[in-house]
Amino acid sequence: MKISSSDAANPVINLDQGDPTAFQEYWMSMTMKERCVVVIPGWDLMSYFSDKTNVCWFLRQDLAEAIKALHRAIGNAATEERYIVVGNGSSQLCQAALFALSSLSEDKPLSIVAAVPYYSTYEEEASYVQSQLYKWERDARTFNKPGPYIEIVTSPNNPDGTIREPVVNRGGKVIYDFAYYWPHYTPITHRQDHDIMLFTFSKIAGHAGSRIGWALVKDIEVAKKMVQYLTINSIGVSKESQIRATVILNELTKSCRIKSESFFEYGNEKVKTRWESLRWVVDKTGDTFTLPDYPQAFCNFFGKSSSTYPAFAWLGCNEDKDLESLLKEKYVLTRGGERCGSDKKYVRVNMLGPNKDFEDFLNRLLTIKYPNCFEEIPCFEP
């Protein structure tokens, strides 16, 4: 790819939102194109209910089985003796978990914290409705307020990709967001086993438009309260979306050990290639920009040592500049670090956008340091 200095003539590149369209070409391949077609007759799926005897009465049983099968195949989370609560993405489930834990607590409002840098939407979710059940208290590392609390732990973390554990450790409740704990993003070092674990269909294989997420919940009372929230908020979850998710999750499970077909092999190479290209550009700019370094770890799924290749890049600027504004001058939209509780010299960059957007972003990033550069960025494709 060639470097162009005429950035003003180029369209705006939106790398602020985490729209995971990078994986679309996998699902359009000849191997997968016909395998995940879903046909639904007009007379089907007309009831609100899937199983009136289930705690999560709108969860289809075939989706529940597909979720458990995939977690068993990957080895990333325990599903035994847990209630599966399905939601419209993990964002809705996070709100449901906040409602459940706080409404079951005698002390209100509960403090909500997450370690900086945190996923910016957590603050928005906890503050938007101005609930009397809980209150956003920002950074878990500086939190010293007495009493019960809820800590949200995202691992690998959004936005900086680091592996996280709880910070406060004073006996409070913890919500674990494992949206990115899949082998194409990070080594699967052990099977997670916690009281509340959130996962999302959108970040596994790129199907954000289906709006499906699930929670693995140990306590039946917490699960019931989460379902109560979801019932009031959206009267359940689309069965059409659940059927599509079931078909695709089953395909992920069936092909995960066939190297030539495995989405996780494909996805790992995809994000690894992008990270290598981005690191090449950052290194080329000398000390202008920074990226986190991630340690190697043994991945139980791949059976080898590997690194972390997050869905977002936590790009920093060595000088005390507003990096979000600097990139905006190049018509690149990113999420400023201040929205994540951090500093304006950092931005979150979506690594899962379309190929052309990512290539153009690399071009424009390099021209910040070298405005008239026409050097070709190496191709890291295997």
C-alpha cells in the first residue's frame, strides 16, 4: 500500500466504534457461504415464550446448548451449574447485572467502579438513568469509599487489551466481562469460573447486528433479577437472532479443530497481521506514538505459546497532545482516552474495521510524522 499525502481529499475513517466487520470475508468464503443460511417460515416464532419452565423464559434451548458446546470446545469458561441469561448484547446484560446485584443489596446506592482505562460505555450505562440503586464512582484503583460495591472487570480489557483481575478486593460483587476472551484475541490460559460472566456474539465472529449476548450466572436469585430487568426493558430477546446465533455458534464449534476451516485460526491470523502492520508504522515514527506490549502465554486451545492481539489498539502519543484531535485533522475518528477515564494523549482505535479503512488509517498515521512519505508498508500476510 502506498502512502498518500492528500489526506484532506480522503473520506472520514470512523475507528471510534467497535464495528467488527473485518471478519465478513470469512463468512463470505465458498466454504462458509452456504453453511449458515437461516430460513424462517412466516408462521414460526410467533410466541413471546421459548420455555416457560426456564428461569430465562425467552432463551431458546438450542441456543443454550450451542453456547455450552462452544465454551467446552474452546475451554474458556465453566458452564456447569449455571443459569444462562440471554440478552440484546452484553451491554444490556451488564445493565441487567447492575440492577440485579444492587436491588438484592440492603445498602443503596451501591458504588460502581472499574479500573482505568475502562470501557467508556460502563460510565454511560451506570449514569444515564440516574438510578438510586447504584452510583458510578469511576476508577477502582483510587476507590476508598466504605461499604458494598460492584467492580466491573473486563479481560482482556477494552480499551488497552491487558489481562485484568479485580483491583478493590474488599468482598464486593464483581461482574466479569469476557467479550474478548477468545483464542483469536488472546491466549486461553485457563477456564474462567466466576459468579457472573458476560459474553457477546458480536465480538466472537463479527455478528454485531444480531444483538445477542449471554451471561453465565451461578446464583438463581441474581439470574431471576436479571431476567426481570430484561423483561421490563425489552420483553425478552428476538428469536430470529437467537436462531441465527445458534447456527453460527454450532458452526464455530464444529469447525474449530479443522485448521483450514477454523474461524479462530482465521481470526487470529487476521488480527495478528493487523497488529504487526500497526507496530511497523508506530516503530517507523520513532518516538512519536506508543502501543502496549503484551506478554507471551501458552494458549490451551492452540496448544502453543502466543501473544495477545486485542480488538482495539490503545494508541498513545509521547508528547502532551490531544491525540484524538490530532487524528481528527487527518479525518480519522477515534475514542479519546478521557472518555475511558484516562488521558487525552491516548485514543482507542478499532482494529476490526474494513480492510481499506485500516490501510488508510495506517497511511494517515505515518504521514503525521512524515507528511511527504511515499514508503510502502510491508505486507505481513502469512
